[in-house]
Amino acid sequence: MGATAALVVAPLGSPAAHAALGPPIGFAIGSDARLYGSSLGPPVLVDSAAMAPPGAGLAAFMENDGRVSAYAIGLQGGLVMTAPTVNRPGNTIIQDGPSGLAPPGAPLSGVRAQGWDHIFFVGGSGTVYRASYRWPARPGPGPQPWGGAGAPRGGIVAAALLPTSAPVVVFVGNNGGLYSVWETGSGSSATILHSPPGTAQPGGGVALVSTTVGMQAFFTGLDGRLWTTHITGGPLPDPWAPVAVTAAGVVPSGASLTAAQLPNGALAVSFTGNDGAVRIATTDLTGSWLAPVTITPTGVTRAGSPVSLAVSGNDLYTGWCGNEIWWWWRWEWPKGPFPQPWIGELTPIRVPTPGLIREGFTISFSARP
């Protein structure tokens, strides 16, 4: 479907690093349906071929050789991926599996474990599909039904890894209940209902993060609260004991969410509020949630639109797309006891091509190789 020269880390820009690992690299599908990357600098074209609808859901990973493994639901509704070209440098965009599996540009989630990329999305049948690739990623049998029947078509999914490196996926089903899909010892999957029906908006925003004591899932209740609950990713549902992270009405119902754990054990979750401002809530070192901090002016993007988080060295990076501006926010997490103000700085990246990056587009963060 197309090829360009390999994208290497250097062209993405390397401003003075705030941490030893440097900033992550963010990727997005531009308004021309092509894949772009940025690391605190103007977006760089990754491939000249159209990949997916503007702002599509995206999972992207940087490789040691500077190439990119990226996955999206393409213009034909099938899973598309960047794959290395044969006998010459660069990538090519390839569809793996049939068309029409999911709405073009639908959300998806990806995790990397032991040299494999595991990609998940909700197909048109309401089933969670899974596709797994070992680098260098090449087409295989295509996405396969994995579980979770009853998910809204094109709904949001979130994946994370157990300590065994087995993936777990969460989503909100058609009945408004929070579900997880986990990998059994035999390699098959099982679907577990954790919450009562009517807990959240069907197909709405979820996030999942691996912690030192299990997995923490996040979702937005119909009351506009951000909630979190512990899950083990096992054959039985955990006792339903959700904890409210915010007050009612703070988060748009169904808003996209993103979460991460810091090296000091604190958790962070980010979202865009009803006023279009980006917010982050964190725990203290005892595990108690602090009130969300508003890190931007109002109206920087659409209410409930995607936000990304990435931990790199001593910093927590937040990324989102505004109106023709690609925004990054860098936090240096507190070294002392909580509560303590976070030290942050806002970096607007003005895109040279008008309209290339628009508010509400998805950004996928990848650590530098």
C-alpha cells in the first residue's frame, strides 16, 4: 500500500532531555490519513501511504533500528500495520486479515511483552479481537475473536500485562457493566463481569495499568465520577469495591482515560473534562487519591477526548491534540512526601501544515528504544 524511508529516532527531534531516558515519541494519524511521529518537535511523516481515518485509534512502538511498529483499524475496517519492506529500508502499510471487522479508525489497545505486540479491538460482532506479532511485524492469520461477546461495536478497550506477561483487556459492555477478558493457562480466553449492569456508558472510556499488587482498572460512571477498582485478571470476579477518584460531574460520561504507575508506586490517571481542560489525578504514597489537578486552560481540546500518558526517567509526559496544535505536558514527579506540588511545563508544538493535527485526535506514546 506504500513505503517511505525508515523513520529513525533522530529526525523526531532531541531537545535537551529532562530525564536520562529522554522524552517518549508520540504518534498520530493526521488529517491526510497518514502516520506521523513527534518528540517535542514538529511531526515527521512516518509513511507516505494512507493508513487510517484522521485521528484514528492507534498503538505504536519504536524499534531498536529506528523503525515503527504501528497498528490501526484502516479505511476498509480491517487491521492495518506498518511492516518492514523486503530487501530495502523503510516501512510499508499492510492490511492483515479481512476488511469490515470494525468501524474504520475504531479504538484499539496494544501491549508489548517478550518480543510480541498484542493488539486488541472490538469487532462489528461485539467480540474482542486479538492479533499478535513478533518483530519484525509481518502479516499472519489476521485478528482472531478472543472473547468479550457483548461489547459495543467499536467500543473502547484497554489492555495491560499480568506479571506472567499474559495480557488482560477491560471494556464496558452493552449492558453498562465492566468486563475483563483474560488469557487462561491453555492460551484461550475467559470473560468476567466485574460490576453490576448500568455502571458506566456502554463502550465508554476505560484504562488499565499493571501495578506491583495486581491490576488497576479505571472507568467513568454515569454520574460523571472517575472510578477505579482492583482486578486480578483471573477466573473469578473480584469483590466489587470501586473507589471514587473524583466528585460527581467532573468527567464526561464515557470519556477517554489513560493511566500509568510511577516508579515510586504512585498511580496517575488523566482525562479531558467537560470544559475541555486536561486533568491529572494521582495517589499519594499511601494509595489515597488526591484531587485532580487542572494542567491546561479550558477549551484546549474537546471534552472527553483522548489523552496519553508515558513515564520516562524522572518525568511523566502527557500528550493530547488541540486545534492544529500538538500539546505535550511534562511533569517531574515529587521526590518528597505527598502532598507536594508537581513541577510541570507545557510545550505547544505548532504543526506546520494547517489542519494536519486537530483537536480530539489520538496520540500513542512509545518509549525510546
